[in-house]
Amino acid sequence: MKADALTYRRANELLHYDPESGIFRWRMNGREAGCVDRSNGYRRINCDGRLYYAHRVAWLMMTESWPVELVDHIDRNRLNCAWANLRAATRFQNNKNMSRPSTNRSGHKGVHFCRCTGRWRAEIIADGKKHRLGRFDTIEAAAAAYDRAALCLHGEFAARTS
């Protein structure tokens, strides 16, 4: 962080953070602090003329220091800044927790229909390698295979198929 970055002390002078709800309020007037950035869906708070992401300010206010890398939303809801929903993550770990792509037509991450066999295929990427999990008669079986592999390969950062 730059030398003029928001400090723990200054954040507490300006803001009240409720760790259970994840809501920030201005100490001066009691109103909810920040607004949603339409470009990425995160709440941002303007403190002393600089914009800060609310989840990073929550980290500062709970730990008294800025996060070393990223702060991940466990439930993938970018507006849920409750302390129990936030965890430190590397970029690599955060990528494991991504939701299914908008171009996905099966409705399940890592699952697609194979026209040549008429079956559902499941695959997952871990450590830069694609793992083919097999072909299945039902979409549910393929999704279950993905979920098992995600838990095994990605651990607590696993993103489930549905």
C-alpha cells in the first residue's frame, strides 16, 4: 500500500463496521457507507478522497493491517462483507472459487454434453492441468463427479457445480 493509504486508526475514526452483517456506517451521520461499483459488483467506500473496496477495509478493521494478497468472499457474493464470509487467498486460490462461465449451457461448472457419444462429460482444471473425469449417462452424475474432484483438488476453495 502507498504511504497515504487508509490506516487502521483513520478507518475507525471514519467508519463503524459490523462484522456480523458486513455493513459499514459513517460514524459522523450513521448512514451506510459506500456504493456498488457497477463495473464489477463490489462495494467501494470513499475515504479521504480515495476509493477502497469494502471487503479489504473490513480486513483492515478486523486485523489492523491490509491483506497481503486477496480477500475472497466464501459464498462468492461480492456484497457480503460479513467477517465470517471473508478469507485471505492467493490469486491462484481465488481462481479455484470462480463460478461457472456465463457461456456454460449445461448449468453445471465443468460439465458439458458430448454429441459424439451422447453422454455428459465432466472435467476440471487443477494446477494448470485438465483432468478428464469421465463420461456419464446423466448430467447429475457428471456434476457429482465434478463436485467430488473439486473438493479433492481445490479443498476449501472448491466451487460446486450448482
